[in-house]
Amino acid sequence: MALGDQWFKQSFQGGHVYTHNTLPASQASIQGAIYDKWQSLGAQNSELGFPISDELTASDGIGRYNVFEGGMIYWTPQHGAHAVTGGILAKWALQNFERSGYGYPIGDATTNEQEELTQDFEGGTIFADPNFFWQPFSCIDAISRIALENSVVDDFDFICSNRGISLTTSDTNFFGMPTVDDVVATTSFPQLRSTNRTPANIGVECDLREPSSISGPLRSGAYKVSKSVHLCFGQTEPPTPTKPLKVKWSKELAWTIANTLPQRQIGAVTLQVNSLDLPGFTFTVDSRLQEDKKFQIDPTMQRMVNTVSDPGANRSKVVNYDIPTRPGTYFVEVTGISLKIPDWNYNAELNGLRFAIGRYHCPQYRYYSDLCEFPDPVDDHT
């Protein structure tokens, strides 16, 4: 049966086979409860699109799943079949799918009162962060689009991540988010890498940003959680009416931020820059302590600033903060970054960046009270 766009379906007693006759060609079989679930969601007209894998066996040998163009459907005998898509799938994948502490999905995705997409799993709930763009995209396409939308006519410094993009001219800062246009667009810029052994601002070294450019929370026991971040930054040449925007150079900035709970009333935020091929720089991360209070004013109002001027673990910067004595759930949220490299005449900030390092639970403070702890799995939605 022809379904359009070179897709074909053939039905058998035990299931169905879908074939795509264009490059890249694919053929996938789908049957049983997973097929029924896919049909109930709208089949190929749903967010999932067409199946692109056969029914596969999960890591424990019990669950089953199919991969689709826009997500996955998992089935277990205990919980039935449930689709996992978009930002929830991206965050679940970062935690290693069903092998993580979240386990299998036990329900379909729903929208909560804060208009966040949520989905329940065996080990907890995953929230789809609205500030998280989960598809791979081109930074160069994204900054070109944002510059055009804001009528930027000067050269600019930029920082690019899947949680926001910043363009900084001599006197103005512009912020934007990646869109589906940046996913489907094709960049024509060469992906060059400098062969110079000394720090050099030449060559386009980074462009594609994957969803994992800001990692999931790495839990190192009950008292420490960290995240690794990879950002693309660089400079452009001034655009002209006859020539498109051109990137002069771009490089990747790798850094790690951690939240540690050494005492009941004291937490510590640690910042470390891992990129070693930079000249003299100043990298600053702004963060704040938040209490998880829905529909209420957050009374904590603590802000932290970590500044690092040298790469490496022995050059990391630690800033302590006070944890309230009252019981509650708290988290440290990154609220912005800035990077200055005087030798390259580079100065940019990304104030729209938002992500939590991980939520932790605290008992009422007493002299002999237990410490605050990060649960397993760690909930890190912002």
C-alpha cells in the first residue's frame, strides 16, 4: 500500500512492514501493542512519524520498543505501551534510557499546571524543560537567522548552546533560541580545525550542537551532582548587502559545574574550565539558590558568582552558599555566563542561559540533623 512520500506498507498475519524507498532507505516491522499504541496516537501523522526500526528487545530482556522518526514507543508487560518523545526523550536518553534510575515509562506524557510537559517513569517523573531545544542544530545557521531577525549590521561575538544563543555587538546584546529552521537548514561553512599548537582564533572548529551539549546530572553519591557543558563561541565578520554573514572563527568551550552538600547548612558550587587551548581569559558563571515552591514567592534569594581565569581541576573556583534551616527541596540554577578573551578582542555574555544542577531534599535543621541529599535519580528540571 502506497502511503505517499515514497513510504509503503505491507500487512502480514503477525504485523506490518513499513518501507521507505528514498535515501536513506529504511524498512521496519511493527506489531502488537506497540502498533496499536502508534495507531491510537495518529500513526505516521503523529509526532512520532514512521517507524525506522524493527521491534527491539530492551536491555533487561523483558521490555520491547520501536524507534520512530520522532521518538520511541516502549512496552512492558507491567505498564503496557507508552510513547516517549521530544525533550522528555532527550533527558531520558541522557540518563541511559531504561537502564537509568528512571526505568521504564509507566504513563503517557501530560501537561502540568505550570504548562510543562511531564511523564511518569518507574523511578520518578521527567519534565520537558521549555528552555531545552532537544534536536541537533547548526549554530552558524542559528546566529545568521537571529542576526537577520534583529537587523544586526555589525560584526559580533557569539555564544551558542541548545538552551540559548547570544550575539554581542559593541553596544548591544541579542538573545534567541534555536528553532526547527536551524535543524533543517544546511550550512555551507567548512568545518576547519586549527593545526597551530598554540592558542589561535582561526578556523571554524564547532558548529553542530547536540542535545547532550549540556549533560544530564552526574550523581557522585548522595552529596554531589555535576554537569558538563560544551558551548560554541566565536566571532563574525561584518555582513554586507551582497554577502551573507561569515564566521571569522569559532571554538568549543568545555566546562563543568558541580553542587556539593558538605554540611547541613552549607552548600558549595564549583566551576572548572576544561578547555586548555585558550589564551588569558575570564569566565564567569552566575547562579542562584532556589526553593521548589510552586505558586509562591521564593524566599531564598541567594546569588552566587564563580569566576575562573585558568583551565584545569587545580584552578577550579569554589563558592559556598547558605542552605536554609527549614525543611524543603532546593536546587542551584545557572542564570547566565560571560567570557572575556582580551587577546582576541572577544567579550560576550549569555544571560538567557538557564539550567538546574539538580534538586536535593533537606530535613529540618537540628544540631544532629542529617545532611541534605540528592535523590537517585536526580530531578534537574528548571
